[in-house]
Amino acid sequence: MAFLHQQPQLCLGFDIAKDTITVCDGATTRTIANQRRAIRALLKSYKHIDLVVCEPTRGHESLLLEECLRAGIACHRADTLKVKSFIRSFGTHGKSDAIDARMLWAYGRERWAKLSLWQAPDADATRLRALVRRRQELMAFRGAEKNRAKAPGDYDLARSFKVVTKVLEREIQVIDAAIRELIANSSTLKHRAAICTAMDSLGPIVAAKLLAILPELGSMTRRKAAALAGLAPHPNDSGQKHGYRKIRGGRPEIRSMLYMPALHAAAGRGEFAAFYKRLRANGKKPMVAIAAVMRKIIVTLNARLRDAAIPQS
């Protein structure tokens, strides 16, 4: 990951909506259309821009990021939860596009040294993320339909639930086929997926989800990998008190997808079975040991992907 090496002189904060963009440069705030021509004109109106800060808005920020990349301007796509916590630290309760843009400007000015710069993603990786995200949506919808079918008093709607569930299952199969085809046709994804599936208990779909949701695997330290996956135990100490450490934060999807592989180890199967058994023998609770196995899986994958020579597609 890339970072700025000196404090930015001019930082811009962008609050992005579907049709409009509100931008703050510290002195002035204005709103423009979320269109390529308007964004390009705005960026050209400044002699030099050191850093642009925005938030992810389900793809509505893509035009801005593309134009900044084209102009050679450093960008940071901020984590929404971190920005919200930053805003709350000022005691600000109001919310508007202008307030958000100004706070994003302030966030960039204050936190610039620790903000990783956005880099254009690989086209195959972008497609994989879109497919995995759609698969997750369909799985959630299918689960909801199955739960409705089991609810008392809905027997007259059983046929509707059954039809919709079958349609969703067919769509999930189509998405799975598209994921397999995409990985097979991309040398980079194919190589990375092969490293993941070489680990016992990780199937092709779980590997695809890991590569899509945690594309940074292989480029981080072991501690950063565990923290980003939401599997790092955070201390809860104060004075003489040594509280119970809990895993939190990060990307919660990783924990849910690694739970079954960790149970595989808990059942005495796979390469992490001995690790789980040793933890239990040392007095660790079952759930603590399972969490440790999930963390071990992520740390091991990160090391293997880091050490592997990954060809570029």
C-alpha cells in the first residue's frame, strides 16, 4: 500500500451522491454535478492538488477516482466508520453534504500520514468482487425465503416461496459458474486461488470470497492481516485490570466464511487440527480456540500469498 511522504498543502474533501458532489478545500465549499466533465473542470481549477479524500458510495465515486488517477492526484477512499468516529470527536451532531465534505477535508489534513492511497484495481478483481457481492445478496434472499416458508400461518403461500427459492438457487449456480470461469481465465486469480485451495478445508467458493473481500492478502504484515479480517484480539486493560480480550472490527464477512473451516479443525481434520488440539489442551475455551484457528488461517494464507511469485495477467 502506498502513502504520502509529506504533509499535503492542498487537500480536498468530497461528499459524493448519485447526482451531485460537494467539495471542500478548507476555505470554500461548493457543489458540482457528478459528471466527468464537471469533475475534470473542478480538478483543473486548482493549480496543484496533493490529496483527495472521499467515501465509498456504492460506485458513485468511481468517476472522481478515475479522473484523479488520470490527473495523477493522490486519493484516499476513507473507511466510513472511521470518518463517522472522527466527526463525532468534534461533537458535531448535524449532517449535511457540506458538513461531510468539510469533515473529510479535515480528516485528510489531520490523518494524511496513515491514509493508504487508492490504486486502480485489476479489472478481473473488480469483476470478482461484483460477482461475490451479488452471490451474497442472493444467498441472503434465499435464506429469508426459506425462513418465511417455515413461518406458521403461511401455508397458502408455500408455492410462492418454493418458486422463488428455486429461481434464486438457479441464479446462485449461474454466479458460481461465472466465478469459476473468471478465475480460470485470469492467471493472477487462478494462481492466488490455487494457493488458497491448497489449504485443507478451503473450497473454491470460499477462496473466491476471500480474494474478493480481502484482496490485500499477501501485501500485509501478519498483525495487519488479522486486524483487517476482524480476527485480532484487542486488549481491554486499565490500571491493574486485565480484561477479556475480544475480536472486533475489520471485515465481519471473513469471520463468517472461516467459521466452518475452523470447525473442520475442531473436528480433528486438516492441517490446523493439531493447533486447535494444543490450544484446548492449554485450557483455551472452544470458541477462543476456534477464533484462533480462523486467525491462523488468515495469517498463513497471507504469508503464502506474500511468498509466492504471482504472475501478472
